Amino acid sequence: MNKHISIIALCAAAAFTLASCSDDFLEVKKPDGEPLEEYYTTDQRLNEALYAAYAPLHWPDWDNKAYNDLTVDAEILGDDFYPGGEHAQDNLHWHKLFNFEGNGNNTLATLWTDFYSGIKRCNDAIKYCSWGNGTEEVRKTIDAQARLLRVYYYNILWHYYGNVPFYLENLTMPYTAPQLKADEIYDRLIVELEAIIASKVLPLRWPATDAGRVSQAMAYMLYAEMVMYQNDTARYPQALAYMKELIASSDYQLNPDYAAIWKESGEWCEESIFEINYNDDQAQRDWGVAALNAGGSVLPTLISPNKWPGGDGWNTGEDGWGFLPMRLQTLEMFAANDLRRDATVWDTRGVEYNNRYQDTHLWLAKYRPFSDNNKDCPGSKNLNYNNNKRIYRYAETLLNAAELLLATGGSNSEATSYLNQVRQRAGLEALPSITDDDIINERHLEFVGEGKRYFDLVRTGRAASVLTPYKEGYRTNSWTPSKKHIPLAQSELDADPSLVQNEY
């Protein structure tokens, strides 16, 4: 496990300043005024631009404006959790989106800012590499990483907003770009991703000292995710080939202990294909202007009990904010002998603490707080847990392969063998053969709290029948196809009158 790149990325992002007068405020300048053409001339300085492009990966959980952790964002749209918090107005945008009644003033507004900042920084790094400075090998790998990061940032915007402005070179006056339809965004991105993969510049897995960089394996997983979400059946055979390449490699395999994946010692284990690094050591993240500084994650604080009395690895006086309480139905879907249950569900029933809104005393164990996970933070510990965010795991490779095999008329026996590896790791009996429903059910059990469920329901056409009013209350509206893309922020519409709001 190595968190080196997250610290470098965030420190590099803070090493540059923005002027605040006239149009120059968008021009990144070195503090001493040295022209960019004279600054980005060495491998080290080109890497600084790349590290700055990585930095926005860390921002969504709290970017000094709003809490929009991608785990919470995706899971409140699904069927496993409630929004929670102090009351129904606490982070109102989550409650509105949870009930499928979001609007321009109650949407995931900061994701737009965070990831367009990432896109801008990727474009910068790509441009600096094009100047031909530094060594050719370093330029190639920086260019490939920046291009892949850019696809990843656009992919998130595409998943949530669908119809977004698109550009591959940074904007000039009046700093607007054409808003493309979701299908057009996909068409542009998938061709770019195919070119990155075909270049074969990135390794299938980076050495431990570079854990945190995007890789060829991460590109394969992103490709499968995108073509499956788009239902681009013409590209299913290629996506399947990428999954089989990962399965055949010796770089990735299942961690035999599911619970161990979520420990600090399990970060960047043999199962991990891509994670976002967080670190409590010398963490600089703090309240006020330091939200984007190097440090840890606020997610464990967001999704844990309020006024914890102590015990279970979390000290007396530690405090959570009560967001994302788990539904009882989520616990009950696990078989009693499913080893994933206790690794997924932190069951605090019987413990007395300050109950908050929609509190069930069931919480997501995968990212739950432990005092050991922020003990090295010198400042605000509740902002700086060292829990890495898992984005792609080898278990998803196996389940992707199983689903793509069935979708392309491949061997059910082979698909079943892939799914059964995941089941048997969980302590469950092997299935003799499988259907699409078996795969989606296995994905549900395997990826609770990892931001996969809602998008699985949408892409497989199950959302309308599953995301309906809850008998216990809270969710009173149903999902409809018009809810696939959330509203654009009103502030963005005001800034660019040419933008068209999503139907919602």
C-alpha cells in the first residue's frame, strides 16, 4: 500500500496561484512569474502538472462548498440506504435526489466544478507535453495518464448529467463549450479511450511505489463500465476480451478474505485495480480554506453515528454526522453464512448514541471510522481518515466477464465459473448455471456501498420496477426514465444561457 501520489498531487495543486484581475484569472502562472513555456521544460515539472491533474479525484467528499462524496451520491439514488443526516433539510440536495425531485438548486452542483477543474488540468498537462520538453518516455506516460484521467472525469459527468459541455482543449473567451447530448459524449469518449488503450503506454499494474496512478487495467475497467452502461453491444466482445486479459494475467486476483479488503492493510491488495488514495499522515486538510489540501477523507465521519459512546475500535468522543444509514432490507438480503454481510454492515443496534434522521443503527462497514485510521492526523481528525476509496476491484472484472459472456452468446459454464469464484470467496455454494438476474443479484451483494447499484439498475432496465416508494416511508416517488440524468445546477445555467436543462 502506498499513498505517495495523493500527497504529491495535492501539494502540487497548491503550488500554483491564480491571478484575480481581468481574463487572466484563468491563466495558471508560476508564483515568480516565469512564463509557462520556460517552466515546463523538465520531467519533474511536467510531472507537477500531472499531479495537479490527479488532485480533483480527492475533492468531491468535501471541496469547501458541499459534501458530494461519490459513494453517498450514488447510493442515495439506489435502494440500499437513506440520506439521513440531522434532519430532512440537512444536505437538502441529497434528500431531494433520493426522492427523485431534484432541481437546479438541489443537485450535485460541486461535481461539475470539481471535475471540470480536473479536465482543465488534464488539458494543461497534455499541452505541456506537446511542447516536446523532457524525455520522450516521461512525456508519453504523462500524456497517457492525463488523457485517461480526463476520460474518467468526463465519465462521471456523463453518468450523472448526461448532456454536458465537451472540450479537449482549454477554452478561451467567452469560456463556453458546446453542450453535447449524452450519446454524443459517449461517442467522443469511447474513441478517445480506445486510442489510449491501443497505445499500450501504461502498465497493466504500477509498482507499489506508484500505486494511485491510472493504469491499463483501470482503462479496461473504465471501458467495460462505459460500454455496458451505454448498452453498446457492438463493443461487448472487446470489453469481454479486456476482462479476459485481466483474468489471465498474474497481476490481479481475489483477496481470499473479503473483510480484509477494507482494512488499511488491504489497500492496493491483489484485488485492487484502482483506488483513490487518502492519508492521515501529516494531513493538511482542515476547515476554512484548506479543504483541497493534502490529507484524508471525511467520508467515515459523514456516514457514522452521532456522539459515539466509544468501543468497537472508535474512541469515546469521536463524532459522526449520521448520513447514509442503511436500510434493514439491505442487511436482510444477505444469507446468514455470507461472509460479506458483516464486512458490509456495521450493526450498532443495542448501542446508545444520538439518533439522527432516518437512523436505523445499521451503517456501511466498508468505510466506517476507526480511531487508528486518523490517529496520525495533526489537525482536524474528522476530516482526515486514511480510508482509500475503492473504485475498481477484480471481483468486478469477474462479474463483468460473466455478464458479457451471456450477452454475447458465450459459454454459460465459463460465465458461471467466474461468478462462482465471487460466491465461493463469500462462503456460498456454487451455482450450477446462471442467468442475468443471478449476475445482477451477485453484484448487489458484492458492491453494497461502492456506488455501483444505482447505475446497474438503470443500465439493465430494472430501475423503474425497483426504485419505487418505500413501504416504510421516506421515498414517496418512483424513478422514471427522465430521472436518468440529474438536473444541471442553476448557477451553471445562469453563467451560460446556451445550456439546456435536463428534463427531470
